[in-house]
Amino acid sequence: MSKFKIVNRIIDGKNVEVEIGNNTLQYVLTNRLTGMRFFGTKKHKLKIKNSIRRANIKNLKHKGFSDEEIEKFLDEIVIYKWRIFTESSFNRYLKVIKRFCKYLAAKFQTSHLTMFEAEKYIQEYIDVREARGLSANTLNTDLSALCKVFGRRTIEFRHPPHHGAHLKNNSTKYNTETGETTRDVALTTGLRRRELGHLKVDDIKFIDFETVHIFSVGKGGKHNRTVLKGIVAVSKLKEYIRKAEEKGSDFLLTKAEARVPDALHYCRAICAQNTYYAVLKEMENDPAKRAEYIQKIKDEFKRCGRKLKEDLNKPYCLRGYNKKAAESINKPVVYDRVAAMYVSLFIMGFAFFVFKRAKVQPSLST
């Protein structure tokens, strides 16, 4: 006897058969998501090497498998795709699941839809959310969460592209008077909103009169080190530290300042952009500086036990959608790889290194 049963529902004037089970959909999906928790493990440890992937593709093609069957097989052996590595991601995905279940419960007057039945309405749910004017970032998060729990791939569904070139028309329209300090700190440091909210006075280390290191915990619990250079940046941070100490606070910003609705991620982008052009101008004015920056990048990779694979002498060129999007808003499509790598390492924290505070010592060389 099947544990599922078919019931009829009137949806938009039509009689629709839907499959329901004994447990609620939210209960089933929550249990499935909970089983994917893999906190404290690094994602790269679960990735298969490209050589193994190519060997599998060659072997399966030799055996006569279709491209679709090969892709499905590779999806199954890529374990990290079906794991959740941070608690923040888990909580974010859990909220998406609850909203999705609430939407289907209102649509079908039952909260006991099966996974098989609910899976049919993923695209409809994303379309409804998009019609409400939600951002591409929100929609991609929703789709990622649903694909994760249903074992699907995001490319199977229509969704807006999520690329940095799609900037909002007016990124400053939410700027508030309360957030003036927060925006200034974000423009100076390039830290994310959460990193700004958790930034303590003791996390800021002044190396000399124009160099400061900021230690923060970034996405995925990574311990990042931001390296800022310039007398202006140093003087600004010293002033904000002085104000925080006068208030008797361990944190650089107050809770109210950390929670402003201002476009802080836009400030992060501007900080990266300003740093890139500052490094580029410095290398153009003094060719010897290029060798210095290259050495800093190599030293950073070596210190973190990673191999530098990029050829720093070749420019970095945008490709595909990013190139077209950059051209549409009159942005450059070719960048200096040394300056871009420096920003990635020391401002954006995109190198995916985990810095241990006990091991990272301030150095005048960086």
C-alpha cells in the first residue's frame, strides 16, 4: 500500500490532482537539509581533482553513456555540492524552505505535499518572487536553497543572472545620516556588513604611519587580513578608534551604525576599485613597484601554503556575460593582473585562505 495518496484541489478554476503524504513538506525538507550539515569542514577537501573528472568522462564516454547521463553521474560523486559548510548558509536556506512551504500550503490548502509534487513548482515560485521585484541576489539564494534540498541544478531553471556588473541604478538612495560613519569605514576598509558589525578595536593593528592591518572573520568563518596603505586611512581609523574608546566600547561601530540599510556592499566595491587604480598608478609612475607588488603576492601565497598558478605578466580579461555587461555600462574589460590580484588578496579576501591569528604576525614587508 502506498504511503502517498492523490487528492483533488481547485487551482485557478481548474481541477488539479496533487500527491500528499503523512508528514508535512516542511518537516521532510528540513530533515533533508539538516542531514546536509557539514560544519567545520573545508569545501576544497571534498572536491574531486580535474584529472579524476576527465578520466571519469573519458571512461563513461567509452562505455557509451550520453552527455546527460555523464553529467548526472558526476553530480553524484561531487560530494561538496550536497553539503552545507556554514551555519549562516544553513539558517538562510532554512528560511527559504519555510517560505516555499508556506507558499505551496496557501496554494493547495495543504501542508502535506510530497517532495515529488512540490518539485514541480520551483520555477513558478521563483517567477512569483521575481514578479515582486526582488533582487537577483535574493532570487539566486532562493533557487540555490531549493536546488540543494531537491537535488537539482540551478541551470535547469530560468532565473536572473547574478553578476557584479548588474549594479543598481542608485546605490546611494538608502544612505542615512546614522550610517555616515559606517559608510566611511566601509569605503576605507572594504569590509562586508557583518565584518563591520563585528569589528573590534583590537582587530586593528597599526604597522607604521601609513600601514594598517585589519583582522576579521569573513564568509564561511575564514579569518581574513585586510592590508590598508595610506596616511588618510590610518588617520581615519585612529580617529574612529578614539571615539569608540571614549564611549568605552570594544567595537568600532555601534549596533545602530552596523544595522543601517545603507548600500555597504557598494562601498566595498568602491574601496576595491579605488585600491586597484591606486596600485596601478603607483606601478605606472615607478616601474620598480611592479616587482615589489609581485613579490608581496608571491610571499602571501607561500605563507599560506598555496601555489600561485596565475601568470602575473598577462592581463586579466573579462569573458562571456561579464564582458558584455561591463561593456554595456562603459566599464573596462581588460585589467592589470598584478593590481587585481593585490586587491583580491589584501582587500577583498577572495583568496580563500584561512588565517590563524596566532600565526599571522604583522610585517613591514606587506
